[in-house]
Amino acid sequence: MSVLLHLALTFGMLSLLAVGGGTAVLPEMQSVLAQQFNIDHTTFVHVYSIGQLAPGPNMMMVLVFGFQVAGLVGAATVLLSFFLPSSILCLTIGRLWNKIGERPWRRAVQNALEPISIGLMCSGVYAVAKAAVIGPLTLGMAVVTLFVIVWTRVNPVFMILGMGGVGAALMFFFGIK
């Protein structure tokens, strides 16, 4: 199978599984990229982190993986295969959902999907944290960041940049990992 077809099928499948957003498929994406395209967990976390800082949708980071595997054509393939299927599905279901109106089973379906979406997003956070927390320093930084974001109204981008600077300084000056 050609690499481009393999990328298209892989990211098309991930697109349709992304119930609750792109974060929901992070564990599967990380696993597939490692097994099938030789992209290690550290690279995955680095690309994901840059995706969180970049303006626009954070899942645009998938283009970087396509580029790493097959250059610009790979990035274009991943762009179309990751965003097009779920966009078409959302448009179709959204129109159908509006036609259904306020029937009782509609609310039941929504209530059933909410915990599934939350669980999938939590598994995505866990997958990234598992690869990113590599020692006491990174664990401490993760815990501090969590508490600051939960209990204050600090923009997460500032926390990411600030903790990135703190971590870089500690690693550079003291060799702490």
C-alpha cells in the first residue's frame, strides 16, 4: 500500500473516531504513529505542544506528522483525510439533528454521548501526560500548571510558555531533567 493511501486511511479513521474533539483520538493517534510510521512518543508530545501554542485549531498539528512521513503531499493528504470526513459527518448529522427537533430520545442520545466524550478526552490527556512526564521536574511542573489553570483565570498559553521557560532554564543551568 502506498504511504499516501496509508496516511489517508489512518487519519480518515481517526477523524471519524474523534467524538468530542481531536483530543479524544490522541492515544490512538500516538499508538498508530509509533507503530506504523516510526514517530516516537517524544516527537509526538513535542508536536502536540507546538500545536497547542499555534494560532488556529490545535489539531492542525496533524499536518506536521503528514509532512514528516511524506513531505508536503503527505501534509496535504493528512489535512484532507483528517478534517474532511468529520466535517461532512458533522454537517450531515447537524442538519438531521435540527430536523428531529426536541424529541425525548434526542436528549437521551446527547446525555449518553457526553460521558463518552469526556472519557475519551481524559484518555487523550493521559496519553500526552504519560509521554511528557519523564521525571520529578516535569511532574512538578505539570501539577503546578494544573493547579494554576484550575484555580485562576490565567490563559493556558502563558502557563505553557512560562513553564517551558522555567523547565528550559532548570535543564540548562542545573542539568535537571
